[in-house]
Amino acid sequence: MPGNVFWKDINGKYLGCNRNLAQILKLNSCDEIIGKANSDLYDIKLAKLTDAMDAKVIAKGEELTLEEIGLDVLGRRTIYLTKKIPLYDGRGTVIGLLGISFDIGERKKIEAELKKSKKQAEESSKLKSQFISDMEHDLRTPCSGIAAMTEILEKSETNQERKENLHHVAKASARLLDILNGILSFDQTVSGILPIIDKKFSIKKIIDGIFAIETPSVISKKLKLAVNYDDNIPKSIIGDEHRIARILLNIISNAIKFTPKGYVTVSIKMPKIVDEQHAVLQVIVEDTGIGIPSDKLEHIYERFVRVIPANENKYTGTGLGLSVVKRFIEDINGEIDAESVLGEGSKFTCTFPVKVPLVDDEPVENKPKGEKLTISSKQKFKILLVEDDALAQTVASSFLKETLANNLAGLDIASLGKEAVKLTNKNKYDLIFMDVGLPDIKGYEVTRKIRNLKTSKNKGTTIVALTAHDTAQEKKKSHAAGMDDFLTKPLNTEKIAKAIQKFLCKKAPNKKLKTKKPSKIGKAEK
């Protein structure tokens, strides 16, 4: 019989066992166990533990399943999974017990190793998430700064050739930032913190935006880039704009990147209309590029997999693009299919469900109009910028001076939280831009100090949080700390104008509006 089988009388004396148990206990035969107690076979501690379990089964007449310590064939301690049941006579009286046990020592070791591995994996995942979070701040800030600084230089440059070069640098910076955002988006998706949000948007505007980003590469390679829309494509559709835009960006960018000559064609189709409000959208991207080897085609959606190794220095990238595409396609219940011939080109087909708006019109974009601020010329504002990154300081200062112009009474800059606290105790400010990721004291704590210190002159001053982490959690933390608003980096003229219009222009005399007293219900207004 497999495992160990034994039976005892009501006093805990053995009445018999199978051969496996006899061998483990070093008995010459099964009969040698008859009349023996646990104390005759095990050490005192183990015998007491076993006796207590046996007594419980006999006294209560209940079945018992437990893990208990025992000896294996080599005399080593191991763990057994044991089931003990009461034995009855013909009148239903408990007269002993029957036990069956199996050695699960090895299984327990494997379980312990799995738990350890699971814990290590969780810790590794936590460290990875923290690393990604740090990257979001430490990499996005300088990348954004370079792009913004280039924009400033481009605006002021009068030499056409240099102006064009600066424009290309700005495009390259945007591309670098886009790669970073791709990594961050992937991490957010895997972590389950990027919700699916359906909204009304234009697929044509997404394609136009992607083509604008890729124009420098297309021109330099002399590629033919074309897009074909079926006649039944509506002006707007409803779906997860972020995921769909990321899917198209990655696939189209890949096609352009891996096509040294020839063409890249994008076809937008609507092969199936389910009903008046539901349809299927299909995007086909074809190129005459390098193609994908047949043995690698099934692995292209795996993380960090690259068809061309990075050390060959032919093509840049993270190896995350298609894994992001695959994940996003699955998120929106779509499908992706790839066909490729090495040296001839590739064809990617993405199919996913979308909703069709009741009214076929262009979606309204909630973008700032870029109008100049109408501030009274008599108004002067003093601003405090709390930011530790030197490049971000320069960019934000330039934008603040450009936006406020003659309305800027003074601009102070603090690189540390301690400096910010000292300045707010000394000076009165109209608006404070507060970086939350300061090296000495976090911006949240600095804000609390400003709000709570008796010596602070800025308890009621508007404080706007600046952070690279655009999450609901960060917004919640900033409001809990006493901040009035939340802006994601980098600062630009539109964001600055919006904050000034929202908080400072309220003080302007020409901004006060006369309001009517509310009329009573049922009575017409005079």
C-alpha cells in the first residue's frame, strides 16, 4: 500500500501497520509494532504532539486532517499529511483510530521555494515600478526641458537654416520623449493603473498627428507615405483614444523605421457595421521594409524582443513597441495579425470594435486657444518657482516672463524645500509653482509648512503642484497637502496662462462680472 497505514486502540497502543511504516520505524516486521506507544517509537517531544492529536480523534469521534512531523526511511525528520478517523465497534462506540499519511516533505520544500520566489518576484516588481516611477521624473524632466528650450530658441532664431535645424532637434526631442512615454504607458498597463476610457475622437486627426511626427524620417529616406480611407469612415468614433493612438503610432513608426526605401501605406477600413452605433474598425499598415524572419514572427509581441539586435546599431528602440500594441489590442477586445517576407516587407492588420456617435461630426477638442491674457496693466504679480532641475528652471522662467511680460513684478526661484520655506516667510507671493519631487523636502511637506507656520506670509497664497507623475493618486496627495491645483511637467505658456487666468486674473477689476439675483421659482425675471 502506498504511504503509511496504521491503527491503534483506545489507549493509543498500536494494533498494526503496513510495511512502509514498519520499514521507516526500522521494525523487522509489521507485527513488531503491536502493543507499542508513540513514546516507544519517537522522541519525547514528537511523541507528545502525536498523542495529543490521537486523543482528540478518539475523545471527540471526529475526523482529523493535519500536517505533522515524522521520520522518513533514512531517519530524517520530514512532514506528513495525515488523516486520522475514529474506529467503531458494532454498537457505535469508539474503540481506536485509523491513520493514513503521506510524506510531503519534498512538496513542502518546493512550496517554500515558490513562496520565496514569489516574494522575490513581488519585491522585484515593486523595485521595477519604483524605478519606472523615478524614470518618469528623472528622464521626462530633462527630455521635456530640451524640447521646450529648443522651442524657445526656435521662436527667437532669425536665421532660416538654424531655425530649421532647431525645428528638427525639437522633433527628435519629441520622439525621444515619445519612446519614454511608451515605456511608462506599458508599465502602467501591466500594473493595471491605466483605465480604459471611451471618448469621442477623430481617427483622421490621430493619423495626421503621427504623419507629422514621422515627416522628417520620411523626407530623409525619400519614402512614399500614404493613407487611404474607406468612404464609410465617420468623422469621429468612440473608443479608447489613448490606446488606439498608441497602437497606430507604434505600428506606423515601426514600418517607417524598418523601411529604408519604397513606401509605407496605411489603410483605414470599416469592414463591419454591427448596428447604428457599433462597428468594426480595421487599420492595415503595409511597407516595403526589411521584413521579419519567419522563425521570429511569432515572438515579435514578447517584451524586449528585437528582430535586429541592439549591438548591430542599425535601429534604435526598446523592444517594447509591439508588446504594448498587443496588450492594448487585447485591452479593447481587438485582434492583430502580422504577415512578412524577409527582405520584401511586412503587413500588420489591427481590427477592433468601436462605437459610432449618433451625430457624425468632428469631436470638440478641449485645447487652450492660446489667447493672450487680458490683465490690467496696473496689476503686478510676484511669483515663486520651486524647482530643483536647472534646465526646468530656465525653461519655466522663460515661459513665465513671456506669459506675464510687464505684469511680472518679480520672480524668485528656490531649488530646495528649505529655501522655499525661508522665502515664503520673508516675501509675499501671488502664486507659487511647487515641484513635488524636491531632493531635501517633498513639495507636499513644504506646502504644509507654508500653510501651517505662523511666520509664513503665504498661508492663503495659491500653490500649484508640478509633477511628472500624472496620476489620480498624485492629484489626491497634492490636494491633501493643501495645494490649489495640479499641473504635469513640463510647464509651458499654455499651462502658465491657464493657471494665471484661473487664480490671478480673478483679482483684476476688469474681470469682475455683475450678477443678477436669482429669481423665485414660478416668477418671471424683470
